[in-house]
Amino acid sequence: MLLTGENKVVGRYAPTPSGKLHIGNAFSFLISYLDVAQQGGFMRLRIEDLDKVRCKPELISTMFKDLEWLDLPWEGDVIYQSKRYEAYSDAFLSLERQDLVYPCFCSRADLHAASAPHTGEEIIYPGTCRRLSNSDRVALLTKKTPSYRIKVPGKTFSFSDTYQDDCSFSLLDICGDFVVRRADKVFAYQLAVVVDDAAMNITTVTRGCDLLSSAPRQMYLQQCLGLPSVKYAHIPLIVDENGRRLSKRSGDISIEHFRSDTSMTSSEFWGKLAFDCGLVDELQPFSLKELSRVANTSILKRKKQIVISHIL
């Protein structure tokens, strides 16, 4: 059952079962919930288990135990990306019909060897396979299974982010033509989430500011597929007092650790996290409903990182 969400603000939790949920995930879930609850909306839940190589099915049951302990509410059915291949395939075919995608035979090693430009750790695709002739493509298809990239335009995508203010990106400058279907036939994250957000009537997407450059890619796909746009909210990343970014590899900051190995209640957990992040002025237990009444999320404006200490 997919809810209509008519005239409602609708957010989503979208965990990936490639590792245990941790404090960083909880912070993202918390701000997602607060942004939506304070506007009278509701949350949906999606399990992003599309990549069978990275995802571990046994972690899904652990995730649900974590979500239950955190007392996070959502409405409607849980959506599993692993069950939505047909929807992604339909979207891909739509892009094909518009002549927007092409096969790419380049490996990461090829791109590194060609000294392709970078933005941070990401290689900007130089358009190598976009320039291939039809005869070259036919010949290469007999030797290698390609990924598929979408042709990006030379335009600027601008949006007003809830926490990072006004943002503008040129796709040619940050990534170039990007992959929408991998060589192993798995649909890429960017395509899948755009299709899912539209199907689930999501109106606002809250996530870490490390994914800020994903927004223009998704905006472009929304335009190409005739799908509604969403409001983006990119929040600061959580780090410890040593500046270490919290990750799924750190077992001591997993939600499972807090619910199983400590005597902390979920209200104590939320209270410490909210205090650490500056959302409340007092260090005391808070339920999510209480936080929706008193938390001040504007403190997160223009911040890239938040140092936490009390909850660790």
C-alpha cells in the first residue's frame, strides 16, 4: 500500500543493510522526523537493499529491532528496493527512448590511467564512450558488458537547501555523465532513489551533507522522467572529539550496542544526542514527540560537522 500523502509533508528513512545502524544514521533519522513532524507530516520507511553484493539480508532484522528501540514512527508499507527492479527498468527504458543513455566500457582503472579530473575522491567522467561511433560500440559490445551513463547538460542546477542554504552545481563540473545502470545490471543509487521517492510521494529528503552533490543529479533525473521535485535538507556529519567520522565499521557507536550493551533507554539516547547536537539546551531524556515540540533544528544551518561527546 502506497499512501497518497496529499497536502502532507512526507519524509523517509532509507537505511542500507550493508552494516549496522549507528549514531550518524540515528541523527539523520531524528532530523528527518523533526522536520516532518513539526510541519504536521509523516514518515515512510524504505530498505535500500538493491546492491546484493554490499547488502547483508541478515542485518535487516537487526535494523528493525534498532528502529523499534528508537521508537521511530512511520506510516504505510515498508518498501524494499530489491523488489522494485521492474520500476527501475521502466525508468531506464524511458531514458533510452529519449536517447539520453549510452553504453560505457570504461573501468575505474581506465579512468585513473587517463588522468581524468577529480572532484574530491570522485572522478569526473570525460565523456570517452559518449564520443564512440556506432560501429565502435557494436564491436565493443561483443567483448564487454557495459555500464550505462546518462548524458548530462551544460546547465546549472540550483536549489535552496534547508540547512546549506542556496546551492548551485554544474553536472559537467562535479561528475560528468554519470552511471544509471552498472555493468552487473544493478541500477544505480541515483536512479533508484528518484523513482522510489516519487512512488512513495516523498516531499522532503534529509541526509548527510556528504551527499549534497547528489541533489543536482537527482533533480536532473526527475526532470528527464517527468517526476516531481523534492525539498532537500543536507545536515552536518557527526564526528567524535578527535574529528573521527562515525561509520558502520565502529561497533561501539552502533544502535545495537546502545540497546543491548548499555542500560540506556531510547529517551536517554535521544536526549543526549539532541543535547550534543545543540538541538536542546538541557541534558535530559526526551521522547521523539517531546523533541518535536522543543528542538531547534535551525542551529544546524550552514554547518558541515558536529562534534558529539556525551552520548559516546
